[in-house]
Amino acid sequence: MFLFRDFTLNPYREIRSALLKIYGVSWRKSIYVVSKAAIAYPFFLRNISSYHFTLIFFLLKGLVISDVRIKRRINYNINIMINNGSYVGIRHKFNLSVRGQRTRTNCNTQRSKRIRNRGI
């Protein structure tokens, strides 16, 4: 059983792809950490020694901001846009699509979110 903070890593996956389950770890960060730990490709998590796992753990601890802090930062940035009255902030406020998606015919998910939010 491989645990990193609140995430359980799958031992039957290759190390780089198993690390992607951790919130805040991208493909580049996982490749960087595995290369710093001097683990060859392809290497599965179930075959790793405790030394390598602790080394990966400490490298990730230094590189990755905790998931709670990342989510808090995202929400803080959204609230700043809403308070400024920017276009993106207004779209966030009314639960509309923000990144230029088509809303005339393809906004079913946003529409259903809006209906659920009003009903509560």
C-alpha cells in the first residue's frame, strides 16, 4: 500500500503514471521526480524499494504544494475576478461557461448545474 497524503497509489501501474493521481502533480513533475530518484523506465510501483519510495516522497513534498492550498488559491483568484466585475468573474458568478465554449446549443452541463444551484 503506497500512501502519499490522502492519496492511495496503485502498485500495478508504472511509477510516472501512478504519481499523476496526486492533486498538483503533472506529467512533467512526475518525470522530474522519477529521474531525480534515478529510477529507470519502465518501473512499476510494486517493485520499488522503501528507500526509493521515501526518496520520491521527500522530492514530492518539496515540489508539490498541498492540494488544499491549490484549491484555496483557485477559489481566491475566482473571488477576485468576481469582485472586480471582470467578464470572466461575471461568467463565474452566473455559472456560465468561461473559456469560450459554445452556449447556444452545447451548454447542457452548465444549464443543469444552474438549475441544481437555484433549486437549493
